[in-house]
Amino acid sequence: MNRTCSILGAPVQTGASQPGCIMGPASLRTAGLGTILTELGWEVNDLGDLAIGPQEPMAHENPAIHDLAETRAWIEVLSQAAFDAAQSHDRPIFIGGDHALAAGTLSGLAQHAKALERPLFVLWLDAHPDLHTLATTTSGNLHGTPVAYVTGQPDFEAFPPLQATVDPKNFCMMGIRSVDPAERDRIKQIGMEVHDMRSIDETGVLAPLRAFLDRVRAANGLLHLSFDVDFLDPEIAPAVGTTVPGGATFREAHLIMEELGDSDLVTSLDIVELNPFLDERGRTAKLLCDLAASLFGRRVLDRMTRSY
């Protein structure tokens, strides 16, 4: 019997400063995500896109914050949808949309893991740790808050109450290269595993990744992969509103996805921050579909040649 995966779109752009992520799910579908996974032997169920209705504005003592009511509504609908998808499919995929969606997907997946009495681990591939609280964000862009929220940090009274949290020590962050002072302090405070681009330059990606996967395997954990486009170097993935030079190369990214595919430990996936408005003839969406294919079983010798 084929294993099942679901694709659920979340066109969230309330957490970001630049419009365009709302088109991310459509771009990934147009690039052939579902077809590629079907060809790799997976039974693919496209669940369409989630939506929220109009929201009454919510005030907050931090005047920088914007779209708080809308982001809260997205978290609520995504949390339930992620829980349901994890109950029904072997590997749900959530396509966005800005990274604020992870506040919803991770809260729902943490509830699913709690019901199974298994720990949830998170591999966070991103240029940013997204560890701001509602009190510390100076930009007010709520895509910078999901990790702090789901790990149970303070100052999130305006977000939905969590049914389950994720242990910060169960996170592994790779590709980090843009960290604010408040986030740097919090990383030290909660003991989160972070591999910035300098450490990746020094050690490569395999040693820290394999050590993390060994931890997941030993704990019989569920593993969620949250993949932000800005993890990649903007030279190969320009379609993101938060470009930070010096990101992962084409081969580093594929090697990570191939290693994850070989481990067969990944139980859910976010693909976020794709902004097709900033892309070049769809090259970033195509690359993301190729990376997903590596995660789902395609290997280098099976890859077709791409032309941009």
C-alpha cells in the first residue's frame, strides 16, 4: 500500500512585512508538487487552502505589532487542521504563506504527539530563529514569533492557549545567520541547539544533522521539518522577502533532504515564505519541489535536468 501525504495550503501573509506570500501555495502547486510526489509512489491528497474570515482588530501594548487578530485566527484554524491532517496521513505537508503559519502547525502537531505519547522534534531550516515574543519584536512582523510561542515562552496571552508545547531542547536549527539580541539571549536561556552558517562552513551539514536524527530515533520521536525559503542562499532562491546572503547552497540543501529521506523519520513538513512576486520564472518554486522530492525519495541519479 502506498504511504499517504496531504498537501494543505495556508496563504498567510499577515505575519510578514511584504505582500506576496499569499500566492505561495498556488505557485508550489503550479510547479508540480503533487505530481512529483505521486510519481515517487506516494498517495497524495490535496486538501486545498485554508481561509479565515474578517477579524475585529486587536490592540496590543507593543505598538509595532500588526495584524494580530488575523494571525491569531490563522493559528487557531491551522492548529486544528494540522492535528486532523496528522491523524489522517503519514506525512502532512503545509505550504505557505509566511512562517507565522508554524505557530499553528506546530501547536497542532504537538497536540498530536502528546496524544500518541511521543515527543515532537523540530528541524528548523531558516536564516532566523523566530524566537521573538510579542513583547520583544521591534518590527511587529509576527512571522518572527512562532518558535517562542510553541515552546511556551511568556508574553503570548494574545495568542490562543496551547494544548501542548514543544520542548525547546527538541529543536535543531540550521542555517541561522540573522539573530536579534533578544533572540540571542533567549537561545542561551532555553538551551536551544543552533547551527549557524559559520558552524556549517566549519563542519558541514551531515555531522550535526545525523547527531540530531540519532536523538529523534532514540526517543521514538515524531519529526517536523519547517523549511523557510530564506534558509537557501538568495542566489539560488530569490523568491523571499527576507533575503539574507550566505545561505545554504544547492548541494547542502539537497544533501539535508536526502539524508532526511534516508532516515525516514520526518512525519510532517512546512514549506514557507515563498513569495512568487519576487521569483524569476518560477525557479524558486521549482527548486522547492525538487528539494521536497529529495525528502520523499528521489535521489541525484533520478533527477531531471532543469533549465531556468
